[in-house]
Amino acid sequence: MGIYKLIKCEENAVDPIKNLVAGRPDPDIEAPKTPKSRPLSVPLKPQRLVSLDVFRGLTVALMILVDDAGDFLPSISHSPWDGVALADFVMPFFLFIVGVALGLAYKKVSNPVVATRKAILRALKLFIVGLVLQGGYFHGIRNLTYGVDIANIRWMGVLQRIAIAYVLAAVCEIWLKSDNEVHSGYSLLRRYRFQLLVGSILTISYMVLLYGLYVPDWDYQIAGEGSTLKSFSVKCGVRGNTGPACNAVGMIDRKILGIEHLYRRPVYGRRMECSINSPRKGPLPPNAPSWCQAPFDPEGLLSSVMAVVTCLIGLQFGHVIVHFKDHRDRILHWTVPSFGLLTLGFALDFFGLHMNKPLYSLSYTCVTAGAAGLVFAGIYVLVDVYGYRRPTYALEWMGMHALKIFVLIACNILPIFIQGFYWRDPRNNILKLIGIGS
């Protein structure tokens, strides 16, 4: 049960990782409770904030939609490189809401050392679960075998990235806040100025590395026919390139993690240069570039730096709930920075710093965080201010069981389990009967 504590984070529980399960209190952390539905101008009574679960459930529903319908509707699947599609909002929305929940969970910390140790242990548990689910241990719904060669395990993944962002944001929230009274937006910034400084340092470091590192030529091998290996050489010798082949994000992962530990089906395999069925995955064109089949991890090390920034942005939105008790104040302090982030993100994209999910570019960070802020504010108004909970019951339930749904559905554990029951031949199973994995 300790693992499920990580994506569900209810504000009336104590720890955003622990809250993912049942919201049991932690003696080292005192968490706030927040309001339900009242007129905008009326101060709030402490109650459970339903909009957190609804937002998380909406993100889970979006994840299932793009995973299942993306093959049929490429326009909603992940963008092959620059630009954003509907699927590209899922990861930053999860990171954003983890940050929001952190602000509520760590409102008061009686023992920072103990709280830090617990946060690290919980993040480590989630990281290990991610390794099992996305490291190659399971071989897909068409294969009943399991097991992974450690020499080729994929180290990074969705849950691993969330674990990293969670633990760093949690440490910032536990240790990096002052005792200043909060009575305005400016005083809120002053109270958490050191967290904002950390976010700024991470952003500047990312930009310096992305545009400043020299990327040399590199080689890779893939399995060919039989037991043969096919070798490819990619010509780079550049600095500041943000294309699929010669960017610093991929180079850092190849150097530190090793190319054999990276994701082997990158999104740029759907680009026109790499697929005759673009924007769908397909056979290589005759003149395909050498990098089309190269591994690339969309949850890599350098790109995860900006994922932490997204979580820190969500953390600041959580602070608004903690320090402002009036609906109007909360909505104002959410919508203004959200529109500011959107404006900055689109401006950066216009001037050449394109939105890019695999690189987790600065413009992509701003646009997705701004969109998350506006969606969260809208759900808050609908559910917690005006009390329209009945239309969102399903999303609320999904949000309260987000990690279970991710494990069972998005990671194909449930289909794999069902496929284990068959009639005489493994191909005669229920999944084939209903057209899944056929």
C-alpha cells in the first residue's frame, strides 16, 4: 500500500504520496483542510478540496483516451517533435497536481528531518515500481513472458520522473520557506522566495546545458535479422541544436544512462523523415536519416529538470489555497499567473524556443503549467464553489485511485493478467475475442 501513496495526494491527508491511498494522517506533518462550495465572497470553512481529485481524475481519463485512441487519431497523440498535442498535457498535469497537493500536505512540519526521510523513502518506492512497470520487465499484452536483462533495463519512465519531481519539491517545501505573514500576492512571493530561486536556478541550468553543450558525432546499434546487429553513425558536431538527432538532452542520457537503457520507440519515429505513414508509425522511407531508429528517452535526466519546475509551479498554486481563504482571492491568484505563463510560453515559441515535450522545453513548461492552472481554477469554481459534484463523481473516483488505474490500465497489467487465461492455446484468450492486442 505504501506505493499507491504517490499520485493521489488528498489535501486533507498529510503527505501527497501518502495521501494517494487513504489519507491517513502523519504525526510529523499537520495538513490543512479546504472549502467546499460557497458564494465567491464568503470566507471558507475547512473542508476537503474535491477539485484536487477531479483534476487528477480528468488527467487519468485524458491519459486513457490518448493511449487508446492515439493510434486512430494521431492528432491527439504525442507530437512527433516540436509542438504540442492533447497527449502532451498529461505528464505536466500530473506533476502540477502533485505540487499543489504538496503545498497542502506540508503546511506545518513539526520534524523536518523525519518528514524529509519519509518523503525520500516514498519517492524511492515509487521509483522502484516505475522500474518494474516501465523498465522492460513485462513484455506487452501479446507476450506472456516476463523478465528483463539488467544490462538493457530502462532506468527512467513516467513514475520515476514523478518520484524525482516529488522528492525535490517536497524538500523545498519542508526546508525553504520563511515565516513571513501572507496578506497579499507580494507577501506570498516573499515567503516562498527561496523556492522560486530554486526554480529559477533549475531553469537557467537547463537552458545553459541545452544550448551550451557541444554534441559530438555518435553511434548506435540495433538488432537486425537473426542475431546480427546493425550499426548506424549520426553526424552532429554542433552546439545548441534542438532537433531529434543532435540535442544535449539525448547526449546526456547516452553518456550517463547509456544508450542501451533508453526508450526504444521514440516519438520522432513518426516524423515524415522516419515513417512513410507519418504522422503514424510506419516503415522507414528509402532515404531515412540514420537517427530514425535511435533510442531516446522522453523522461530523461535533463528534461526531468524542467519537470521539477512544473511541480514547483504547482506547489505555489497550493500555497494560494493555504494562505487565502476567500474564493475570489484564490481564483485571482491562480488565473493571473496562469495567463502570464501562457503568454510567456507562446512568446518563447514565437521567437524560436519551440514547445517540445521530449526535450521538456521552457516554452512547453510555461504553456502546460499555465493550462493546468486555468483548468484547475475552472474545476475549483465548478466543484468547490458552486458545488456541481454529481457530473464529476466518476472523475473524482478516478482521481482517488489514480495510481491503481495507471498501473492496471496504462501499464497493461490488467490486460496481461486477463490474457493469462486462455483455451488450449495462448492465442485463444478473451483479449483476442474483444479485439485487444490482436
